[in-house]
Amino acid sequence: MATLYSDTVSSILDTISDLRGETTTNTDAKRIRAISRAEISIAKQIGSKIFYLPDQTITSTGAATYTIATTTHPLRNKGLVEVFVNGTTEDCRYKITEPEAFKEEYNENNSAQLCYVTYNPTTDNWSLTISPNPDTGVTIYYSYYWIPPKRTSTSDSVYCLNMEALARQALAEIYDSEDEDDKAAIERNKAQQLLSTENQTEEAPSQSQNYVMSGNERGIGTY
């Protein structure tokens, strides 16, 4: 069943066929792939809360490196937001850094609470490296923004802040494959306009909500 931010590939295929004026829905694998590419592309563009997974956990084995995220909810590049070890208070927070900066900071202070992520092609996922090594049995907490995996079936679910934007972005992909550059540009522009409006709502305070201006210590890519 469709929700505000989730629908099926089948439903998006219906919308695409409607936009093209087709009397029946085209469910070719080519169009499913276009929807999948569009969904992933949109998810990479925006740091929407619908793509945010807080407080995921791993039980430490005493090792330094752990596979994080899942094939269902893959970590997006620069998507790791926060890491805690053996508790969620500030003294348990680990600073997220880049591998090169990690080495420099570790050499200056090998007891500093540091971590970084690297892509693991063997598991097709990301690995989290922590220093100092956590004790065996303690809980590692992490929060991250994810991107959708590839969609291959009409029954697969897709996620987006605006389903019309997803359909139009996919339609632009289809027009690209048909060498209809002008039509592709129009649909892509419409999709971006819809997403821009959603982003403005996403980033604005809610009614009666107060915002405090301060350093963003937990945003994507903030280390």
C-alpha cells in the first residue's frame, strides 16, 4: 500500500505511462531500471529524514573493524552521522574522520576516540574502523543516511519525498535512452523543481518549533 513517502515500482510505472499518454502500462525491465536509477540519484542528492536510520547497533568482538549498514539500507557516501561506543552520552562519542586524517590524529594521540569508514568491495558495503578497539561485548551505536538498493521487480517498494518527482526523474532517464534530449531536460527540470520545494519544507522549522543556530556537529560529512 502506498504511503506518503513509499510506493511500489508498479505504481510509478503507471504514472510514467500516464505522463506519456500510453493506454496501457509498460512494465519493461528497461523502465524498472530507470526508476531504480532515479530513486538512487534522488536519495544521493538530499539528506532527507526518510533516508535516516538512527541508533543502529553492533556488539563488539574486540576487533577494530566492523561491517555496517545492510544490503536493504546501504550507507550512502558521507552518510555516517555519529558513532558511540558503550553508551550514548557525550563521553562515549567517537569523532568521525577520513582515513588520512585518522592516521595523523592517531599519531598525535593514540588514545583519542576516533573512527572512519571505508568501502568494502567484497561485501559491497561499508566498514567502520574504531580506535581504540572497543572491549568485547560492548555495544557500538551508529546513525546514518542510506541510499536505496537496486530495484528489479514491479512489486519492489521505492521511497521519495515526492513520488511525482521520482516518476518524472525516471521519465527523463527513459527519454535520454530514446535520444529525446529536449523532453528529458523538461522532465528533469520538473523533477528538480518538485524536489526543491520538498527540500525547503524539510529544512524549515516545523510550526511552533524553535531552532538554535550552532555548529553542525552531526550533519552529513561533518567530521
